[in-house]
Amino acid sequence: MAEKNRCSFFLALVLISCCEGLIRAERAEEELKEKVPGLDVQRNIYNLTNYINDTLSSIQMEIRRKMTLTLDQLELAGVFPDHIRPKTCEKGMVLNSTYYPFSYAIIYPNQSMPMNITFPHLCDHVTDGGGWIVIQRRSTGEVNFTRGWNDYKHGFGSFRTNFWLGNEKIHQITTSGKYEIKITIKYNNTLYTADYRRFIVQNESWKYRLLVFGYRGTGTTGNAMYFHHQRYFSTFDSDNDSNYYLNCARENTGGWWFFSCYGSNLNGEWGAYGPKAARWNTLSLFGELQYTEMKIRKWGSLTITNSRNGRDQVNTT
Ligand SMILES: *[C@@H]1O[C@H](CO)[C@@H](O)[C@H](O)[C@H]1NC(C)=O
Ligand SMILES: *[C@@H]1O[C@H](CO)[C@@H](O)[C@H](O)[C@H]1NC(C)=O
Ligand SMILES: *[C@@H]1O[C@H](CO)[C@@H](O)[C@H](O)[C@H]1NC(C)=O
Ligand SMILES: *[C@@H]1O[C@H](CO)[C@@H](O)[C@H](O)[C@H]1NC(C)=O
Ligand SMILES: *[C@@H]1O[C@H](CO)[C@@H](O)[C@H](O)[C@H]1NC(C)=O
Ligand SMILES: *[C@@H]1O[C@H](CO)[C@@H](O)[C@H](O)[C@H]1NC(C)=O
Ligand SMILES: *[C@@H]1O[C@H](CO)[C@@H](O)[C@H](O)[C@H]1NC(C)=O
Ligand SMILES: *[C@@H]1O[C@H](CO)[C@@H](O)[C@H](O)[C@H]1NC(C)=O
Ligand SMILES: *[C@@H]1O[C@H](CO)[C@@H](O)[C@H](O)[C@H]1NC(C)=O
């Protein structure tokens, strides 16, 4: 079915290209007639044949070039008409796959509308009712995740391959309401998920401290994230872990809410084996992960109360 959609999409592209080609050929014929009015019919036809042949060859080349672009590149290039693109990432959203043949959607918020999330983000509109904002995704080693504080703050990578959305954005989203998180890991050719009912990333002056609780795992995934509950974010150039002897981020690669050092580190080096690897300790102590994804979804509004010591307490219900 997806193949069929893809085909009809390309067919439409080809048809558009051909019509353009015919119009171009007609124009060229007129130009040619103006340029060489005195020629005899035979020469004219000969000239015209050559011209049409050249034009057709260049159109064919253009079509071949277009066919080699992936759907993702076409989407990123803005080929899809605006009314087909989703405007927000919400639970219960429905996208017609005939027109929008992607597993995930890239949301480009309309800047002239008052919206809470103003930056582009990747949306899983399929899993479990959709509405999941993807904050991390890895499937290959083509993006290096061993980066400094500023890169983790602002985000890096590409939505269609590997990326980190950025701590500042994650902070803004997760403090605008109650957010749950779904972590998906592929290991030994099996997909594992870990769900947490609450996921909050605090502000930069609090070193993007993590609050994560309410674990609901499937099968044997294991609760390897709770270990990082209430820990500060660290990168090799900003050591906020509680290990007196080590700089965990330098020792283990990536940026994470390291403690002493970790129970998971999904931002570790892709393809590494051992302490430096991207890993989820309850599944594999050595890494060997084949796919990772972290995505968040809103399920309620936020209530914040001031406690006696003046620090904000986030409602944990
Ligand atoms: C087309 O016609 C022009 C003008 O007569 C001539 O100079 C040119 O060589 C012709 N081109 C071909 C490919 O025959
Ligand atoms: C048309 O162009 C192609 C490629 O440029 C060439 O191989 C072919 O011989 C041409 N045909 C005629 C009829 O000129
Ligand atoms: C998608 O659009 C096509 C064409 O308008 C329509 O036939 C089909 O029922 C739609 N699918 C869904 C799931 O709405
Ligand atoms: C953005 O929103 C404004 C105001 O609602 C609307 O006029 C405009 O057409 C929208 N732009 C796009 C690209 O959807
Ligand atoms: C990733 O970047 C870090 C920091 O620049 C560098 O030390 C490391 O060798 C890079 N890793 C790979 C696999 O290229
Ligand atoms: C936008 O943010 C406000 C305040 O943080 C919140 O009350 C509201 O529910 C949010 N709207 C959406 C659509 O998330
Ligand atoms: C990997 O999967 C295979 C096939 O399901 C299973 O036999 C094997 O025990 C698994 N290995 C690990 C380390 O989980
Ligand atoms: C950062 O968050 C803490 C805890 O919620 C809060 O007390 C502090 O005022 C915040 N700082 C800034 C600059 O927003
Ligand atoms: C975080 O790391 C920076 C730079 O190493 C340091 O100045 C700061 O005190 C650390 N903060 C915490 C909470 O550990």
C-alpha cells in the first residue's frame, strides 16, 4: 500500500515534469520559427527534431535526478503543500497517508499563530494515538553525540536520521504541562519500551536537572532511567555529576544526567562496546543498541506550589 502511494506520488511528479517539458518545447518551437524564418521546411524540421531531442534528453535527466531524491528530502525541501502538513502534534491526530506517506511528521509551527511550541519538531503521529514529540532518535552513527554543553542545550542532528532536540526546548515543553515519556530501544532485533508517567527537565541554572518517575515497563526492559531521577545534566565540558573522581561524560561519552555514573546512557557513542557505548543497563551492559527513541506527550496541566524553602515543588500526581 505504501509502495502504491509512493508510486502515485512519483507519477504525479513525472507528469508535472512532462507537462512542463511540452510547454517548454512549444515555446522553443516558436522561438526557433522567429529566429530562422527563411529556412526551407526540411532544414526547419531537422533543426526542430534536434531541438526537441535535446529538450527531451534534458527533461529525462531532470526526472532521473528527481527520482533519486527520497521522500524525506522532498519533504524537507518543502515540496508538500502546506495544507497537507500537520500544524501541531496532538494525541488523536489523524493524517491521511495517501497524501502524507511518512511514519513521522515534521511540524513547522505557524509563526503568526499563538502557540506554545514555536520551533520545528518531529511528531510520532502513529504510536498509541499519536501526539508524541520526539526528543531523541538514533539509528546510525552518522551523527556524533559526544558534544559540549551548548550543543546539548540547543540541539543537533537531523530529524530524519539522528538528533537531540535540545535541553532548552525540552525544558520549555516539559514545564508547560504534565508530560509522559516513552523510550523505545531496539536490542538483539527486539523492540523494548519503557514508559514513565512524568518527565521534567528543569532550567539551565539548575543544569537541566531531570525528574522522571512513574515507570511502566513492558516485558524485560527494566527501569534504567529512574537511576537518573533528580540528577543534573553533564557534558564533557560541564561536569555536574556526583562522582568525585570521574568526569562521567568524558569517561562514558555523550551528554546525560550522569550520577556515579549511570544506569543508562542513550547518548553514548553509537557502535561502541563497553562503558563508552550507548546503553540501557537492564538490557545490555555493553551497548549494542540498534535503535533508540525518546518521545514525550502531554496528558495534563501543571500545578506548581511553593514549598517552605522557596524552591518550586512540581506536583507529582
Ligand atoms: C539550425 O539552423 C541554423 C540556421 O540556419 C543553422 O545555423 C544551424 O546549423 C542548424 N542547426 C542544426 C543542428 O542543423
Ligand atoms: C537524441 O539525443 C540522444 C542523446 O543526446 C542521442 O543519443 C540520439 O542519437 C539523438 N537522436 C537523434 C534522432 O538525433
Ligand atoms: C485519504 O484520502 C483519500 C482520497 O481523498 C480517501 O479516499 C481516503 O479514504 C482517505 N483516508 C483516510 C484514512 O481518511
Ligand atoms: C498562519 O496563520 C495565519 C493566521 O491564522 C494564517 O493567516 C496563515 O495563512 C497561516 N499560514 C500558514 C502557512 O498556514
Ligand atoms: C565525536 O566527537 C568527539 C569530540 O569532538 C571526538 O572526541 C570523538 O572522536 C568523535 N567520535 C567519533 C566516533 O567520531
Ligand atoms: C500552553 O501553555 C499554557 C501555559 O503553560 C497551558 O496552560 C496551555 O494548556 C498550553 N496549551 C497547549 C495547547 O499545550
Ligand atoms: C537474542 O535473541 C535470540 C533470538 O530471539 C535469543 O535466542 C538470544 O538469547 C537473545 N540474546 C540476548 C543476549 O538477549
Ligand atoms: C530555575 O528553576 C528553579 C527550580 O524550579 C527556580 O527556583 C529558579 O528560579 C529557576 N531559574 C530561572 C532563571 O528561571
Ligand atoms: C556544573 O558544572 C559547571 C562546570 O563544570 C560547574 O561550574 C557547576 O558548579 C556545576 N553545577 C552543579 C550543580 O554541579
